[in-house]
Amino acid sequence: MDQALDARYYSSQGDRYKDESNHTQAIINYKRALSLQPKDYSLHLGWGRALVDQDYSLAARLKWREIVRMDPDDQSALFVYGFILSTLEEYAESEEIYTKCLDISVKLPEVYVNLAIVKMKLCKYEEALLACEEAFIYIPDEYYGRCLRGYLEILQGRYEDAIIKFEEAIKINSDLYLASFHKILALWCLDKEDEGYEIFFEMKSKAEDLGIFHEQIKGLIGPYESELERLRFEEVDPDVDDEQQEANCHNVRGLKFVIKMMKRELD
């Protein structure tokens, strides 16, 4: 029996099932291939990618930890592993992995953006801002990076600065609503509810497909609720200074308004 040939067969079957989104069968075939060629790095990658496509589970975390140990200089693998960790809310470890990823010579702008998100979750707002600025060096017109940059300004109570970043993002892509909703949040934190409502109804009136508009709203409610919960916890953290506490109070109130408005629209 030619083990290498059999391994290639099972690997190709794994690739086929993965392309068909049959992740269970893909994983079974990659495992069969690895039983014949246990040191084949590409087979470990295939198995890992199938796990990620299936869900960001503990199994995916363990597999990608094994992969990055096999090749610590594989930037793509480090990036995937960092993302899995952040999805599982293992933010400190994710920060460490993204930092390792950036220590490799080629700088990937998407790593800076994801690192900024992780640092935000760890309440390292100024470090997150610096990571965003690094991303802009490589992708000057990065829409989501600007949205994140503006949101970080909101978190620190710098609402006017935040609005400038959201307006820059809207100029880059007016068909995506994330920047506009963040701008509404900033306005409500400034007690400018009427301006916020005006932007909302203008977005709705210009939406060519109301279904897509509602889908984008649904996609934002979860992250906003998660942020609301995080900031409520930070509100009672004794280590947070008075200035940040004041910003948190405004932001909690603003998030409540935005979430309520979104849910009302979907009812």
C-alpha cells in the first residue's frame, strides 16, 4: 500500500468536502490522511481550516495552537489563531499572538486592526488607537479601521473627534451603515438625539433594499449589547479613573438609546 498516495487521496477528499461546506466529512478525511502522514503540515492546516469553518470552538483553538507550534513563523497561522482566541474572548492571549505575528518582517494591516480590537476589549484604548494608526499606513482608505478609530474616541469621551472619523469612513463607503450608527451613538452621547434620529431616518429613506438595511441592524445589535455589558462592568471598576468613568456613563446611556432605536425598527 502506498501511504503517500492514500494520504493525498484523503487530503483531496478533505478539500472537496470542505469546499462543499461538509466540515464533518472534511475533518474525517484530513484525520485519515494525517494517520498516514502525521508530519504533513498542509494536512494540519486543512484540518484546522475545516474546524474554523465549522465554528470557533475549543477544538479549533487546540488544533491551531498545535499548528503555530509546528511553524511559529507562519504569519497566516498566527493570524487565524489570534482571531480564534479573540472570538473565544481570550483577549490577553490573542493580544500576545497578534504581537508575535507583527514581529515577523511582513506587516499585515489586518493584524493591526484585529490587535486594536483586542486591546480595546482589554481597555487599553491608547494602545488600540496606535494600532489603528499603524493600519492606516498600509491601508489609508480602510473603512472598518476608521470606524474602530472613531469608536475608540467615543470610549474615551472624545465625541467630536469620533464624528470626524465616522464622516471619513462614510466618504469611503456610504453603502455600509456601521460608521453612520457609530456617528448616531456619538451624537447621543453629546445629547444631540434629534441629529441622531435625523441621520437614522435619512439612512432608512436612502436604503435601496430595506431587507439589507435591517440585516445590518441585526448584525450590530449583538456587538452593541456586548459593549454595553462590558462598559457596565467597567463602570463599577475601582481602578478606572474619574474621567473614564464619566465617559463610560455617557457611553452606556448612548448605547441604550441606539439599541432601543434599532430594536424598535425591527419590531
